[in-house]
Amino acid sequence: MNSYQKEQLEALQTVRCHMADLRDELLVKLQSPLEEYFLFRKQTDKFLSDYFSTICSLSCYQNRLSACCSKDGIITFFADVVINCLKTTEAEIDQIEALLKKPNDGFKCIYLAPEGCVWLVKPIVCQMFLCDKAQEEAFSKNTRVYEQWEAFKKKQKDFTWPDKIVLFDRIESIFIAAGCSSTLMYLNKSPGLLRIKHQAGLIEINKVEGNV
Ligand code: SF4
């Protein structure tokens, strides 16, 4: 197991360990933003299927050159792990855990199984990744497609970018209040993101300097 796998595994085990206790709190306190997020994911899934499935199948999946899944260390947020676990069965999480414990000897993402990505709600970074070639092909044909994609990118920030109180931060906060910690809690640990929260008046300067 490399350090990336170890970090991912620790986050997954932390979520698993506390999910039974925190599930109700998450679903009650975050009901509305979670519903909004799942709607956003449904809309982007449809958009990607409508405008990119043909391009991506031809250029990537058929010749196995998928650019997005060929990186061995994709960024995942702690909230990605929580959201996926909310939608996933224990057996499916077992499969993810087993993959994380296996040596990754290829040049593919550790989460890429022969049947595809093992995440049911894949990380937001993956959802919003479109390679330059695919963008060029789809956007050059239709400016409305480009405009819609830009609108989705803007909407994504409503869940992940902490210049206001966002879903991904609220999820981290619920686990932090329960005594959990993870290096994937970027909205509460990344100095860059903490600075943005400070500039937005959401946290005190000492939290930025202390990198809590
Ligand atoms: S997490 Fe899934 S979608 Fe993202 S890079 Fe890995 S296999 Fe691909």
C-alpha cells in the first residue's frame, strides 16, 4: 500500500466507523443541501451522457487511454467519501476497502476495477473532469453546451468552495464535532482553503495560522 492508498483507506475507515452514529444527523441537518447536490450530480450525469459519452467512448474507453482514470492519485475530499458511503451498501464499501489494500502496480487509479469505477457517486473532481480534446470537440460544435458546462462548474462551487458555508465543509464539521480527523478534510485543513474561509469572515485568523 502506498501513502496515497493509506490516506484514502484511513478516511474510508473513519467514515465507516462513525457512519452508523452520524447518518441520521447528516440526513436531517443536511437534507436540503444533500438533495440539491444529488440533483446536481444527476443533471451533470445526464449532460455528460448526452454530450460526451460518444466522444469519451471513442477516444478513451475503447483504446484504454482514459486520461481521467489513469492518474494513480486523484484528489478526493472527505465529503466525497461520506456522500458515497451514504449511497453505498456495506458490501460495496468492502469492495472499495479491498481495492485500497491491494498493491497498485499499474498506471491506473486504484479505484478503477475491470468493470469501471467502484465509486457509486464518484469524487467531484472526477465528475467535473473533461480533457481538453473532449472539450474542444463538444464545445466547438455547440456554444450552448459550453455555456451549460460553465454553469455547472459555477454551481459546483456552491458545494465545495468555502467562500460561504458549503455542503462539503458542513459534512467535515459534523465528523470533526464527533472527534474525527482526516487529511482529506481539506476545507478544515488546507491553508489555502482556510484563508478563503477567513477572507469570507467564516473563521478567525488563528485557525488559518494554526491549520486546524
Ligand atoms: S475515482 Fe473513479 S472516476 Fe475517479 S479517477 Fe478513479 S476510477 Fe476514475
